[in-house]
Amino acid sequence: MAEEKQTPETEAAQETAAEAETEAAAEEKKEKSRKKKKETVPKEDYDKLLKEMDAAREQHLRVLAEYDNFRKRSAAEKTATYNNAVSDTVNAILPVADNIDRALAQENASAEDMKKGVEMIANQFRASFEKLGIREIGAAGEPFDPALHNAVAHVDDESLGENVIAAVFQKGYMLGDKVVRHAMVSVAN
């Protein structure tokens, strides 16, 4: 068998490796002794930490319960608000429906009386809309606005200006700043 020759470089490398092993072993012993020291917590401190942890857990559960109650309460309020709005709207329109029923119950009414009755019902509808905050949009002669009007026809009329509503086929309505229904119009030029 051939013997390996030890060079100064290999001897130095072996010594360095041996020193590293002894340092690692010493560090491991220190770490074990630290863990043993950490594991030995006095009973009073341990009980105190457990109480603090239980208090924090209890507070966390209370916050979760409060949030769940808030979420349920908010959903109930939203539903109640919607139902109140629908109820108010129906209450504003019910008198109109009653008058339509009365008009239909008339057996011997002339065409003129029926026309007068329909006009009264239309006025009552307008009053109900006004009470609800609904306003009409899209009258002939107004400037065309694509945010409010739906152009379904185009006419050439020199008597009207450019982008002016020439005719209204269906009225539009707004509730506050929200368009409920766009006005269907014919636009000039």
C-alpha cells in the first residue's frame, strides 16, 4: 500500500477542522445549557403568563363576537331601510291606483269624462313623483346630453340649433343625481 504524504497544507487543514469540531461541540453544550435554563420558569411566572394568555384569548373572542353582532345588525338595518323605502314608494302611488280602480268601475261615463279622469290621474302621478323626489328630464328644445338622453333618431331642422332635442318619444326620469330612465329623443342637426 502506498502511504500518503502529509504536506504542511494538509496538516494545517486537519488542525483547522479539528478546532472547528471542538468549537462546534463547545457551542452545542452552551446551547443545551441555555435551553435547560430557559425551560425552568418559576411556577408563579408560568401561572402569570397563563392568566395573561387567557385574558388575551378572551378579549380576542369578545372582539370577534362584537364584529359578528355588528355585521348582523348592519345587514338587518340595510334590509329595514330598503323595506321602508319600498313602503314609502308604494304609499305614494297607492292613491293613483285607487283612482284608476274608481275610473274603471264607472259604467256610464262619456269619453270626455274619461279623458278628464285620465288627466287627473296623470297629474296625481306627477305629484307622487314630486313627493318622492323624481323629476322628468328630456324636453323638446333642450340641449342633447348623452348622460341623460338616448338618441334614437336624427333630423335635419334648420330652425333648431345643433345637438338640440327635436322630439321626445319617451320621457326620462331622475332621482336626485341618478338617472332612473334615460329620455328617448330625436336630435336635430
